[in-house]
Amino acid sequence: MLKKNLTAILLAGAMVAPMVVHAQDILPGKWWRMPRLEKQLDLTQNEKDNLDDLFVDSRRKLIDLRSAVQKERFELENLLEKDPLDETAVARQFKKLEKARSDLTSERFRFALNVRKILGLERYERLKNAFKQMRKRNRRAGRPRPSGRQDAQ
């Protein structure tokens, strides 16, 4: 029974993970330093400085959080390769992996939330629309979608 439940959990996690929208996919890199967006959003020097600080802080956290996800994934794979299979240990490790993924997603969300606080609603909406337009142009030109992510959590 536990084996069937564990398999269902692993499959559900694999299907749901790609559907999660990550804030740094929507807002990759230092977009506020792009002259066109800087002008379109009418950013002040103070706002750009705040975005720089937020970016550096978030990037440092993301580096550690991605590493934690990789470590927990490795530990899960290691447990799954052992014979006999210790289902309790595998289930416990899977929970650790999901916690690490959740922490990573939470940091991405925190970044987007702070961007929203800095820009306000109207300029945040303008930013989202600008990125939608950029993605459309890139798809038409056959360019790959820019991504701030290097993981597939």
C-alpha cells in the first residue's frame, strides 16, 4: 500500500512541478537596467537601487536553495537505488525534497512580491505586459524563451 501511495505522490509531483509559474521566469535578470523598460516604467534611481539590492539578496538565497534541492534529490535517488527498498526512508526523503522545492518556490514568490511593492500595481501590470510582448516577439523570431531557472523543480 505504501509503495502505491509513494508512486502516486512521485508521479503527481512530476506532473505538477512544470505547471508552477516561477517569478524569476516572469522577471528574468536585471530587467530594470534595460533602457526601454527603465523608461517605460519611469523608474527612479532609488527604485533601481532597491531592485539591485533585492536581486542580489534573492540570487544569493536561490543559489543555496537550488543546492538544497539538488542535495535532497540526490539523497532520494540514492535511497531508491538501494535493495531492499526502505519505503519509510524514501517517503521521509521525498518530504524533505518537497520542502526544499517549496522553499525555492517561496523565495521566487518573495522576489516577485517585493518587485510588486516597489513598482506598485499599475507599473507592475505594465511590466508583465512588456514581458508578454517580448515572449511573443521571441517566439515569432524563433528564439528560445529566456529563463532565470537552471532547475526543473
